[in-house]
Amino acid sequence: MDCSAEEAEIRRALEPLDGIRSLGFQLGARTLSIDAIESVYPLALAAIRNAGFDPKPVTSKADSHVAPLGGHAEGDEHAHGFSGGISRLVVALVCATGAELLSFFAPDQTPWKVAGLVIAGLAIWLAGLDTYKKGVAALMRGKLNINALMSVAVTGAFVIGQWPEAAMVMALYAIAELIEAKAVDRARNAIKGLLELAPEEALVRGSSGDWSLVPVAAVAIGTTVRIKPGERIPLDGTVTKGSGAINQAPVTGESIPVDKGPGDQVFAGTINETGELEFRVTVLSSNTTLARIMQAVEQAQGTRAPTQRFVDRFAAIYTPAVFAIAVAVALLTPFLLGSTWMESLYKALVLLVIACPCALVISTPVTVVSGLAAGARRGILIKGGTYLEEARLLKSMALDKTGTITEGKPKLVQWRVWGGCDEATAQTLAASLAMRSDHPVSKAIVSGIKAQGPEAQNFKALPGRGVEGMVNGVRLVLGNHRLIHEQGLCSPDLELELSIHEEQGRTVALLADDSRVLALFAVADTIRESSRQAVADLKALGVAPVMLTGDNTATARAIAAQAGIEDARGDLLPEAKLDAIKEMQTRYGATGMAGDGINDAPALAQADIGFAMGGAGTDIAMEAADVVIMNDNLQRVAETVKLSRRTYAVLWQNITLALGIKSVFLVLAVFGTATMWMAVFADMGASLLVVANGLRLLREARVESSSGPLR
């Protein structure tokens, strides 16, 4: 089961059976899950076998009502119409060549003809046994697939005396199918290779304190794992000891290593480049970030993009149409063009080979899978071919502020003393109060001033205003503008200073005693370094950026101005963001939304495509959005649009290639200048061309991941 055409055959074979609730196809893994009542499973297996396939169980689930099935064991040589090793095909090709040589050079005597006939038959049997099995099964059901077409064409050529050519066509077809299957596997294995990045064993600390290698599947949550420099991290966890630079490119697409220390999160498949680390395992091997990426992309492969659905519908019409043309050529050309019946029949057989829709059908899935894999290598997790293809249509992009355009972590950006207080005293007093508070503004002040002070006594929080306490016997407050105003300590000069900071989107905390303000501290959620370039990239693509935030309008406009966004809308509740998305869709057209995947859930759901800036390892973000940006880099949004446009272009290049080559040889066949050899080369050559063209997305992604963003 290698392509959507064969998936459709299996679906049709199972349609008559009652009791099947659902079918789950994974073409990338060549598996099928059947959700049905217990008594239907034997009937389903028999129906699949009658369709010409060989189903084998992948896993056994005794207490489950879902039966996963697979094709041939992993590692087998397989393609659309045959199953066998390359050695078998080489022997078939040698036999076919021998039959051709005998037909050209051997005397025109019965023993030599019989010998050539036997050798040709042996070549057809070696190369085409499975093709015939599937072809006969399809013909018995009245279906015209590639196997049925090849079976009829080769048999017809053999019967009319073109047995050397029939043998060579079947051998070349089988070898070309093998090459094509291997090429398609490159795209599929680009996804499977992600999971292989994680080591199979981990160095864990036992209960007695000794260290030993344990299979990752057996490592429990809470276990301590040690990683040496140069080793890959086997599981997700939190660093407990040591520090090092971690290359997170396999998961997030970041090219620059990230420094990690105690309390930081690490991910399976990433590389510890410097320093020895110990970390506590936080998830099982089956649920690591890498494993979830793999699962998400595999599910994405199972969804058909719009172009793929169109191609499948077109192929369902194309093959019977060409078959009808072949019948017409066989029956009418003797009367219309004066051809002999044998010549007309040969032309018809050539048309049957040309009628194979393989190149057309395979042109879309291999391109979509390559695009999905290219995105994954860049830290862009796209949830389906539909989103990959439709991202090119985006005309506007709604951007949340906190955690998307900004870092989401307040920082102390400016502070100054007031009312004659000296700096050292102000730092000490502010630290005494701020160190007792868990508020983000207080934490930003402590981190920014880097000072220590005596412990504040009688400390208490003032909800919505700040904190207060006794330091060195003096009552102090550290609070916002409202608190200082209520204390009656505001002055015209101070009001002017506060207004300047507030216009810049800063939150100001003021330190004061009972009689005067001692210092003011301006805290702001700083803009990400990548946000300005990300907004510029979106504009260059013709996508209008709009900021939507729940923060006050002044802050929204200040941050938007720094990012280069002209349209900033503040004071928006989740429902208001939803209405804003609807308005943008009416005004601009297709609209995307980039947010954290939690608070912005209504807007993400309403948007044509939702981008979650959830960061690696955020479960809710990975579940909520259509696209997940694994490293919170807003530039990846524009890269997704670029990747979508390139994928769409390659899709139509492939469709044009497949249909163009078919059309040329269709005309040549009708007028008698095309042979079966040419038809096979045209069909399989077109298939290999579209596969190679689709794989360009993978090669380009590999180059770009080391040199910079997609262009």
C-alpha cells in the first residue's frame, strides 16, 4: 500500500462489510487500523487479500477493538506492483534481454522461437507475478488500476507475438517501480528519521547511587539521567545538576546552541555539546516532544491536501477515459487509418501502458510529505497537507503581543531616584520589599537592581496596588501609580514622568515612605529580537500584520511601533479578539492568528490557520493550533507562508510534468510512432521526475537549516 490509489482499492474492498466503524490509513508507515466489531476482522482480512494485498498484523491488542495491520515487513523491497528482491529483478532483466537477442539474431526456426518464448515467460513471471495477482483481482472487481492495465498490456503483447517486448516491458516496469518506491521512501524516512535521533539507551542512577545503561523505554518518570558532552539526550527532562550548551536544532530548528542549567528543560534528540549534565526525566519515551512531533507529522501525512484530492478525482476519470481511447483505437483504426488489426491492437496496448496514472497520483503526496518534513526540520510543525497548501493564501496575520511579539517576561528597563534619595539606599530598600513578593514586576526589579537588603517586617500585599512593609523601622510601600496617588504623594513633575513611561508601554513601580517618593522603577515586557524582522518578512510577502492584545491601548501602540506594526488593537478580551479575526477576514480575506495556543483559543479556532507560539514541549499549544512554532521565533510564520508557496508551485510543476509527458506519448501512440518500451519509459520516467522534483523541498530545507531562513 504505497499510494492513495491503492488506499482507494482497499477502501472499496472493505465497503461492503457491515460493522466497520472507521479506517485509519497511514501511507507513510504502510499501516491500516480497522475499528470494527470483533467478528468483522477475519472478513476484512479476506477482503484485503482478495484485493491483491498481503495484510500482516503490526501489533496485537487483545483488549482493544482496533486492529492495526501492515504490509510487508519493514526492510522488504516493495513497490506498487511487486514484492521481491533486486536480485530477482536482475535475473528477470537478463532473461528479457536474452529473449530480445534471440528474436533478433536466432534463426527463424521453431526450437529457437520456443526457447525465446520460454525465456520471455520466465522474465514475466519473475518480474510480474505480484502485478498479475493484483491485476486479476482488480479486473474481477471491474476496476482499472495500474496492475490491471499492465497485466492486460503485457498479456496482449505476448499473445500477438511481441513476447520479447512484453518481457522487457514487465522487467523495466518492475525495476522502475522499485527505484520509484525507494525515492518515495526518502521523503517518508525524512520523517521517520526524526524519531531515530533519540538514543535507545540512557545512563541512569539506580537506587543505590550507581550508574547503569537502561533502555529508554524502561526509564520511569523521576529517574535521574546523566549526559556527557557530545551525547544526544535520550528523554525529555529538567536539568538538576551541571550546565552545558544544547544543540536543539533537531527539535526547534535553532542553529545556535542554547545554554542550559539547573531548572531548564531539555528535549530528547537534542545534543549536549559542552559540559556534563544530570536531569530528571519528566515524560516517558513514548510521550517526548520528539515522539509527539513524529506522531503529529504522521497524522498530517494521512490528511489529503486540496490539490491531492483534485488529482485523485482526476485520475479516477483519466484512466477509464484512456482505456476507452485504447478500445476505440483497436476497433476503429483499421477502418479509419487502414491499419492492420495487429497494428491497431499493438497501438491499443501501448495506450494501456500510457493510461497508468502512477506519475500523476504520486506527484502530490510525495511533494506534500517533503514539504511537511522540510517544515519539521526548520522547527515548523504543520498539522496537515491542507494547512501546508493553504498558508500561501494568507492576506493578514493577527499577532498576540505577550509571548509572541514580546518575550513574555518583564524586565527592568530603567530606574531613577526621586526626592533627594541616594541610589544605594533606594536599591537596598527596594530590594527588601521586592524580594518578599512573587509578583512578576517585583521579580523584574530584584533581577534588575541586583541588590540585597534587610528582611522587611510586617510585610503584606496590597492587591491591585503593590506591597508594603517595615524596613529599619520605617514604613515603606512599593506600588503602582494608583497607590501613590491614594497616598497623596503625586506631584506635577512626577505625573509628567509617569506619563512618559506609560506612553512607552512601561509599568512603573514607585518606592515611597509616608512623606515622599524615593525612587521609581520602569518595567516592560521587551520585544523579541526576531519580531521586527518577522513583521518585515510578512509585509514583504503581502501579508498585513495586526496586533491584538488584552493590554491597554497605549502599551499596545508602543510595542507595535517598535515591531513596525501600524494596526494595533488593545484592551481586547478573548471574545473581542474573536470578533477582530472575523473583521479581518471580511476586510483582508484569509487570516492567520499567532498566539500562545491557550488564552487565544477562540481567535486561533476562528482564524483560517492558527499558529501556536507554544515553544517546544507545550502540550496544549501542540494540540490547539494548525501550525506549531517549536522555538517561539515569529519569523517562522513568514517561512511557513514561503514554504507553502513553494510547495504549491512544485505540486503544479509535477502535475504539468505528468500530464504533459502523458499527452505527448498519447498522440505518438495513436499515430503509431510510440512503442511499448517508449510507453514504459514515459510512464516511469515521469514518475521518477515528479518524485525527484518533490524531493527538492527536502534538499533545500537541509541547506537552509544550516545557512539561514527560507527565501
